[in-house]
Amino acid sequence: MAGLPGAARNPSGSPGSSLPALDAAFLLSPIGGLMVAQIVLGLLVWALIADTTYYLHAAYGWVLFVSIFFWILTLLLLLTYLLQLQLKLYVVPWALVLMIFNLVATVLYITAFVTSAAAVQPTSWRQWDYNRRAAASFFACVVMITYGVSTFFSFRAWKGLGSNAATSQASQHA
């Protein structure tokens, strides 16, 4: 799992310790920073949609589902990496899981963005709904891009690109 912060054992605690250590360095990594951005921007998407009369348009139900679903899952993954719980569940191929998660999130956010953008009607009789829906479409596009970039970094981490074989072998068995 070269390329993912926290992939090596925590030097401050033993591998069998019951208290999870906080890995604040993960937030400074590209994947960690993108996860924080996805949480903030995803919150904006679903808050903007939820503040409109979304129930009058079936398309916004899908956008709301995608944004809330991936907001919760991204928050859980961020907590998993911050608390270094992936070290406790070493049997799970976390780099592959993260890459598949980001790929699926990218594809579903593409559908949510297109759905949201197509459902925005500039001739709406409720101007505040139009502004919120248009802003939600914009932020859905930005979140879609962040998930796409995360997919790229997750793919590189899964393949071990950016590190040599000797380094990744030594860090895994240390």
C-alpha cells in the first residue's frame, strides 16, 4: 500500500494496542486533502438541494441520494484513515477498496451532476430555488472532479507508482 499515509505501522504505538492513534499527517496527503474537500463540497451539494422544494422534481431525489450517500461513506473512510483503523483490518486491500470507492463515486456523481444541471430551469417561478439548484449543480461538478482526482491518486497508490519495490517491501515488513 505504498502511497497511502498510515500504511506502515505506527512507530508510537504497538501494532496490537487497543487505542487508535490519530494520523494527522493523512490530512496533508493528497488523498486526505481531497477527502476533506469532498466532505465539505458534498455537504454543500446536499444542503443546497435539501433547502429547495426538491420533492416536486423527481430528479433531485437522485442527486440528494448520491450526495448524502457518498458524503457519509467519505466521512467514514476519512475517520478510518485518521484513526488508522486500516492497520487493524490488514486483510482488507485498502488501496483497492479506496480506488473502487472513488471510481464508483466519480461515475455516480457524473450522473448526479448531469441530472441536477438538466433539471435546473431558469424560468422557475421561485428564484431562490433556481439559485440554490444552480449552485448545487456547480458544486456537484466540483465534487465529481475531486472524486476523479482521488481515483487517479488511489490508482497510483494501488499500483505502487511513485515508490520502488524495495521501499514498499521494507515498509510493509518493518
